[in-house]
Amino acid sequence: MLTSRDVETQNSFPRHHVITTPRVIHIVGARPQFVKLAALVRALSGECEQKIVHTGQHYDSAMSETFFGDLDIPKPDYNLEAGSGLQGAQTARMLEGIEELCIKEKPDLLVIYGDTNSTLAGALVGAKLGIRTAHVEACLRSFNRSMPEEINRIVADHTSDLLLCPTQTAMDNAKAEGLLSKSYLVGDIMTDTVEFGLKKALQSSNALDLLAKHLVNPGEYYLLTLHRPYNVDDPHNLMHILSGLDSLNTPVVFPVHPRTSKIIRGFGADTYKNLILIEPQAYLNFILLHSNAKAMITDSGGVQKEAYLLRKPCITLRTETEWVETVQARWNLLLDPGSSAFPSAIPGFAPPEAHPDLYGHKVAEKMVRLLLNESVKNK
């Protein structure tokens, strides 16, 4: 369990005084990174000069631009429009664009987030150009190297100069890999954004109207997200998952990723009676759907954590997770879609009453001092 005492004593924060105005560049490109970026940009406002670089990894407007409006994030200063495609080509486009911008802007610090190709590209540019780099959500491990995200995390952590770890498990991973000297236990910044986003969503939207639009009632539907290649890129695997979920006799609301939508169109979805396929959702609508769902079904790391913060049971369609503490707390069920327990284990899954504080509070505030001190180390 994370407490403020843990944060202060795990790795003592530096006490230097920042006397210059540092230049910070944030590298983001996908929904989970926008969510993390939002709280940190607000916390750093007035403390430094900030630039936001959107790599364009998520190029659908509902999965990208609308998040900036929903979360009150300033519009990106640059959009590299990297788009989709093979991972090597996509990452190469990001590398080229980020490198050119860093040479032009001469930042004191790069901030990278999570585990996407945008994270990898930012980490490599920082290392190659000698720019100090901070990794938000550092030292998570699934220990499954077939996941591209796992490789991205490892490279980012070993090349970055400051590792901001969300959990004690992450700190244990840092120690095991010889990274403890540059690692700090700060908590998870998503706690700040989920609190902000839910409050804003409830103030600005009518949840009942949103649910009525999708023909569901509060607490009487599952919310589904899928995007892992091993779940969605093979039409056979995707058909197996969707058919299994459709058999639950409970509505399953599924905001469909653009890439996944193309695959579903290839084999059709007209026979589903309980699956409700909808367009990708802006952040405020998604968090309303999530907060009113019976439970979350997902293969996303960030959504697992969001479910925990919203006190929603989560069924994770994977064999492993980076967020092992949610499983240990029995709020997250790991369920292999290829196992005999799928999907029959889903309806009976119920978490305990206990809900430990795993991720802290006011995390962005704890990060600010570390980031500002890191940004002036070469001055």
C-alpha cells in the first residue's frame, strides 16, 4: 500500500533550489499518455516553459484531439503525424521528428510516459542527444517479452535519467535491474486525472442520456476494451473473444478501436445479440461509461488501473499484468481467453469489500520537484 510516508522515505527527494526557468518537452502519442500528461502539465504550469509533442500515434480524433479538450490540456505545440504502420517504420518517423524538434528547441528535460512506441522514440532521442529524460510510470514489468510494450519499458528505463515509479512493485523491479539509484516512488499520476475527469464529466454531461443512447442501464452492462495484437489481429482469436462475451446474456458495450473495427467488418457482427459496438469515446464519455458499468473487461494496462480507481471489478483478458497489486487485492481477475474458464468465470467474479490505497494522491505535486531538479542538473 502506498502512503505519503512511503513516498518520502523510499528514496529521499532532492532539495536543490531551481533558479532558472527550465525548458521541458513532453512526448505523447496515445490515450493513456494524454491521461497522464493532463495532471502533470497543470502541476508544472508556471514552474517551467513547457512544450507538448504529439507523435500522432493515435490519429483518430475521438482517441486523440478530444482528450486534450476533455482534460484541459493545452493544444500540442507539434504534431508529428506518425500514424500507423509497421512498428519499425512508425518508430523511425517518430525518432526523426523528435530529434529535429529537440535540436531546434534545446530542452533541458524530456518527459516520456508509459510504454508505447512514442515512449521508446523519446527515450532514444534523449539518450542520443544527451538530454536528460524522465520516465513517468517507470519500471513496470509484465515479464512477457513478446509484448512490444515490455521492450519499450525496458529500453526507456535503462536509458532515462529519472524514473518515476507508481508502485512498490515497480521499485522492486528497479532494484532487481540495478536502477534504484535513479528511481523514486511517487504513486500513480492517473489518480489525479481520474479524480479530475470524473468530477468534470459529472458536471458537464448527463450520464443517463449517454447510457440511454447506447440502450443500457447503470450497473447492468459490461464495458469492453480490446487492443492487444494477440487478441485482435488474428480474426479467429477476436471472433472467439467476442462470441464468448456475447454468450453472457448481459449487454457488453464495446468502443471499437479503428484497427479492430476493420477486422470485425471482415467477418461481420450482425449475429451478436448482447454486444453493443460503438465508436471510440472521448475521455469524459468513456469515464462515465466506466463509472456506471457493472464491471470492466479489458486487455489494457491503463484501463485496469482506471477500473481500480473507480472501484469497478476488472476482468483482464491476458495471462499476466503489470498491475499485479490489483490482482493481489482481488479486484482484478486475469482470464486467458483461450482457457476453459472463459467466459464462464466472468459473471461470478466479485471483489472483496476491502479496497487498499494502492496508488497515492496528489501525485503530480510530488513529481514536480523531482522534475525541476532533474532539468537543471546540466546547467
